[in-house]
Amino acid sequence: MIHLAWPWMALLLPLPWLRYILSSPAEPRSSTVFVPMAATLGTDAGIHRPTRPSWGRFIFAAIWLLLVAAAMRPQWLGEPIPVPTTGRRLMLAVDVSGSMATEDMAGGASRLRVVQDVAGRFIDGRHGDRVGLILFGTQPYLQAPLTADLGTVHRFLNEALVGVAGTETAIGDAIGLAIKRLHDEAGAGGSKASQTVLILLTDGENDAGAMPPLEAARLAAQSGLRIYTVGVGAAPQEGFFGMAGNADLDEDTLKAIAKATGGEYFRATDAAALREVYREIDRLEPAAGTQQWLRSADEWFTWPLAMALLLSVPAVWVGGRAWA
């Protein structure tokens, strides 16, 4: 796309024409009264004014147009590309163990389906941040590395399936994987650890993995990784057949993890509560801001300037002949 950096320079275009109009001499009303011999002497009897060939005027006009075009600074703008911004590194660790298929959230939706809907909107609003995704069950997997491509992270979250990482819950190993990614980023010249946040969402207790959750939390605190833990699932209620709802959630461990790393623990019993949780996290960890875009600009003013320089050669020759 062509863009003019200084379009107001086009106001200079009529200046030569205005100078010509203002400097043109007035014609005498009756040359025969004051100069009787003018009829016999012809035009040589008056003041001799050198004239320029008509095609020479076109050369000077073209030079002026080219100079004004160069002064307007034409540019060719490329396609807009996102600009990397300095923001938080935010990792989401989502439990996809077998219990996440339980349909005890509002509207009869499964726990994972509600998490995908609410967390997906949260991801979309993190403009300026780099977001990553860890899915964990019996084992943790890095589904999306830290990236500014929020749409891809959202899509990977929506594609998550219950049981894809095993049917058990390895909370400590999920935290350990997030710490490893933090160290990898720091080794590659990433941003400071204090800007890194992990949001760990689960509906159960740690019953798998090699690393105990509290030990992983201590390592996270030493690495500068702040963890917000979210427990999901309907609140347990005593029914005819015993306890109904999410009675397996280990809230004490999740609270201890958050406290050890300077984060907070949240409880989400339905979709509305989970939305409120993410709004609170947004308040505590505000995004960097609106995503910025940049267009590459190729300067084109050199072309009309070079053409004007080339035309100046015959223009000087024409002017020299006219005044010779």
C-alpha cells in the first residue's frame, strides 16, 4: 500500500504558475502612439526578452512535479506484523485426568468443558503476554510453549481430551515441568522470573508422579514462579448414597502451594464462579496491554528525486540556449 508521509507538500505544486502570473509584464495599450516606428521595426524595436523553447517549459514543469513528489515522501507499507511486547510469561496447567469428565457443573457440562470455555476467554484477553499450556494427568505434557500467539494456545486448549495424559493426577510433576520451562526460557535470554505466573487448575488430589507437590512448590518459590491454584468441581454435599460432588479435591495442598509461592487459592464450583476466579487473576496479574502491530515501510522518494536530477541536465542546456 502506497502512503505519503507528508501529503501537505502538494500545496507547493502551483507556486511556479503563481510566480509566472504575478511576474508577467502588462501589455502596452497603444504602442503606435509612443513608438511610431514600431510597425516598421517589428518586435526588435521593443525590449528583447529571451524566450525558452516550449518543450523546455515541460522539462522544468516535470522537474518541479518530481521534486514535490519526492518531498511528499512516498512509502510502500508492508503487511502489519505483531510486535513482541514485554509482558508476563503465563503458563496454564490444566488437569485432564479422568475425573474432569464429571458433569457436575452448571448446565450439565463437564468440568473440562467449562474450563475450556472460561479459560479460553481468559487467554484471549492476555494481549502483550506470552502464554503457554501444560496438560497433566498421570504425566504432564507441554501442549503449547510460551508464545504471543494466543489464538493457537486457545485452540490447543479446546482440543484437549479427558484422559489424554492418563487418568490419575500428578500435580507435583506439572509444577516441575513449569519450572523446567522457566529455566529453559531464562537460559535462552527470556524475561525475568518475577514476571512468570503459573495457573494450576485441578479437581483432585496428587496421586501420581515422582515429585511431591509441596516440594515442587518450594522449588517454584526459589525460581520466582508464582502459582495460583484453582480447585474445580461442585461442592460436596451429603446425599442418600453418601457424599456427592467433588469430595476428592485436596484443598489444603492447593492452598499450601499458593501460599509458598506468593499466589492465591481459588475455588470454582460452577462456570460463574470460575469466570470470577479468572477476573480476579486478571486483576492481580494485569495483562501488558493492547497488542501492537508494525508495518514495514520502504522509502520511494529516491526515485522521483533521481529522475529530477537526470532531467536537470537537459534543463540546464535549454536554459543556457535560451539566454545565449
